[in-house]
Amino acid sequence: MDIWIFLLSIGAAVFMAMGLVLTTYGLRTLPPILGASYSVPTSLLLFACLSPFTVDWTTFDARGAAIFAAAGVVYPAVVSLMNFLSNRALGPNLTGGLGNLSPIFAISLAILLLGEVPSPQQWAGIFAVCAGLVLLALDRARSNPAARLAVLAIPLAGAFFRGAVQPVVKLGYEYWPSAFAAALIGYLMSSGVIWLVRLSLRQKMPARAGAGIRWFMAIGVCNGTALLMLYAALGMGDVVQVSPVVAIYPLITIGLNRLIHGDRSMGARGLTGSLLSVAGVIAVLLG
């Protein structure tokens, strides 16, 4: 694997994890939909400011733009809302652990849409990554026994949408190969979706919401950077190379959660899952 594909994929995982861990602070004063209505537009503003220097509009292709727009309706809008809801109910560790079976969905669609078939060694690595994350999720569930099945379905649905978007965006690159354009158009659509939901729910701004707004703006910068690095990695490599590496963000979430929030609840099963996931990523890289 090219070193830049690996670094971009790892960078996306780090910023995903940071956004997830910081969400705990934002949710102290703002409910999920209000938080998302600030975090997602913050990312859009960031990309809009950079677009004169990063997007070559002379290469604009309507088909590529339409694919990016379709992806943006789902990700990051729907996935962000699911992450925030799950974070409030389950915490960042369990949200990360349960929410990242996305390589299964991403690679399955990549085979169907793009014809990207993993090698036997990559299949073994993908299986190891997912098995490790399942062990990690079970370890997180052990520390949160009150979690209901319906609540656990939220991060799993987020994993499906996050995984499904990756090969779709990769398909859009065949018409307009621009990661910045994909991120800009995606966040434009997501901002519209988030604000339509917020206005339809008519949620009132709580008192002392300023701190929460600032936290969610910081989360927006983290999530936007993660999305851009993910799309840039997809522009350089195959879904089967990128998705399993990005999938280790739950491990990074646990490390950051321990560093920032002092969470030291990982058990033996979680440690085994972590080591298995790392071994899987190595197998994918060498495959």
C-alpha cells in the first residue's frame, strides 16, 4: 500500500475518534440535533473557505456532483445524528466499537459497484478487523449492561451508512476526481438535511448553550477533516485498502477516551479484540 493512502486513512481514523470523544462535552448542554446543526455547517464553512484554492471547477462534471450530493444526504448528516444519539445513550467507547462494522458494507458494495475483489490475505485481514471490533464491542457492552437492543441498533445503522457511502463516492470519482469537491458538496447537502430536521422538530435553544455550540463547532472541524482525509484516501486507493484501516478508529477512541476522560474500563476481551484488529489491518496492508 502507498504510504500516503495509509497516512490519510489513519488520519481519518484519528479525527473520527477525536470528534466522537469531544461529543461528550457538547452533549452536556445541547441535544444531538441542535449540536449537529452547528457541527455540520462548521465543516461546510471550512470547505467553502478552502474551495477557491482546492476545487478545480473547470473539471466540473454533473454526474460526479450528483453522486456526491446523493452521498451527502446520508453522510455525514444521518451518520452524525446517529453518532450523537448513540454517544448520549452509550458513551463514546461503545458507540465506536459497535459502529464500525462499516468495512463489511463498504467492501461488499465495492465488489458490486467497482469490481474491487480483495485478495485472500486481505479477506483474512478484513475478517480479523471485524472480529476484533466485535470483541471490542462486547467488552464495551459488558461495562454498559443496561443498553437495550433498540439503542444498539443506532451505531450499527450508522456503520451501514458510513460503509455504503465509501464505494458510492469512489464511483463519483470516475466522473469528477476531486476529494475536496466531494466533501464540499456532501457537507452542503448534509447541512440542508440537518437544518430541515431541526426546523421541523422546533427544538428550543437551552440556557447556557454557548459552551455546547463551541464544542460542536470543534467537533465539526474534526469530522470535516476526517471526511476529507477519507475521501482523499479513496481517491488514491481502493476501498478494500482504505476502509479496514479507517475501521480501527474505535481503538483510537478508547485511547483518547482514556487520556481525556480517564476511562480505564477495558477488559481482557477488549484487549484481545484490539490486538486482533491491529493484526487484521497489517494483513490488509501487506495484501
